Amino acid sequence: MHDGFQTSPVSRPEFALAANILPRMTYADIGDAQLWVEDDGGDHPPLLLMHAAAGHSGAWAEQRPMFAAAGYRVIAYDLRGFGQTRTAPGAEANGSMVADLEALTEKLALPPFCLVATAYGGFGALEFALDNPTKLRALVVSTSFGGLTDPEFTAMRAKHIRPDLNDLPTVEKELGDSYRAANPDGVRRFEAMEHGSFSGLRQRLRTPTTLKRLESMRVPTLIVAGDEDAYAPPPVMQAFAEHIPGARFEVIEGVGHSAYWEKPEVWNEIVVRFLDKVQRA
């Protein structure tokens, strides 16, 4: 307990960043929560990262140096109820991800920025882009079914995922078969990163996200799928990508729900290539 706030339980191993990347680590007070923020600072175009439910801002260790080297001011934060973010007692699930992100970007006085999100973070990122199109330069959503609530979409997704998915161990849900077989050390690092990062309570979306609502998207968007993703396999992600005007759709082979972790070089290159193209437009 700190100053009336409580911190989400989390195990945070030290992830080595490039020697010249020394992010400023601080808390952003948004009322009933203090969001843990890691911000490279400077005058480069801002790029903000939203993590998955399995993890926290420390998950982006393989992305931050590469994005910084590509010329971006990298900002990562722990969502409410995750990592080192503090909340007032009972406020772990208050409000919405988009409201917290709106408050954070105001605190940081960000100009239009690039928003990159994976899995659960993608739920909030999509809603932020729909509600705040003028605040974004570009949107990237990776391996996420977006929290869509359309009955037909939900029924379609059910045909592509295992009925016992939620009963599987976390690493089997989050990491693809290929990665788990080839990289036991990476699996152990993922487990250590993810362990204890989540308070057990999630925020709701402010407004239900539907396929119809996605058709109003006005932000350049990249959707990235993993061909071994247990939660949001390519047919699921392509189904909602097709409802976003002009969206680019990419599939990475040999990765599951945590594509950014499993093949960071491939994932990073796809994302930066898209963002750079948008920045030059």
C-alpha cells in the first residue's frame, strides 16, 4: 500500500535494454489510479505500447530498443490492474482502458502518436482509435479479436478455437506450439515475466465494439495475426480487418498469441515498416 493506493502483484525480472536506451520511469496520476509509465522522452514521434493480459510493460523488451533505433519516442505503461500500476482500493477495474489512455496522453501532452497493442491491449486500442482518430497517426493491433461482441462474429470465432481453450495452461494459450518446442528458455522467460502481473480484474470497454463500428475507423491500421494463435487465429482477425477501411493484414508463420515475443525480429520489422510508411505519407 502506497499513499492510499495498492500495486498489482508482479514479478518483474530485469530485461536488458540497449545501453543507450534509458527510459524515464514514473507514475502518472489519473485520479483513482497511478499508471506506471516508462517513457524514452525526447522529440521523436511518440509510439505508445499497450500490453496483453498475460504480462505488463516489461513484455516489450525486444521492441523498445528497435523502435527507439527506428526514430521513435517509445512509451510503455502498465494497464490498470497490471504490473506496477497502483489503484485506489477497489478501483482495479474502474472505468475503461480508453479513458485511462485518454488521461495518460493528456498528462504527457502527446502530439498525434502511433499506438501499438497486442491481445487484450488491442481491445482498448481499437476503442481509443475509434473515439480519438485525430490523436493518432497510426494503429497496430496484433493477435487480438478486439473484444468484438457481434453474435455472428462470436459464433464464427467459436468455430476456430478450442472449446477448452480457457482451461489450458497459460503458456499453451499464449505461445504457439512451434515456439514452445524450439525455445524452452524463452518459455521460461515468458512465464517469469507474466507470473503475478495481473490483479484478476479487468476493465470493460466504454462502448461495445462491433463490426459496424469498425467501419467508421479513420486511422491507418495494421492488423497482425499469428498462424498458431489459439485465441485469435487468422480467419478471426481477417474477419474484422476486412471491416476497417484500408486496413493492412499480415500473418506471421510459426507464432501464437504472443507473436511479438515469439518472433520479435519479424514482428518488429512488419510494424516499423508500416509505421514508417504512414509517417512518410
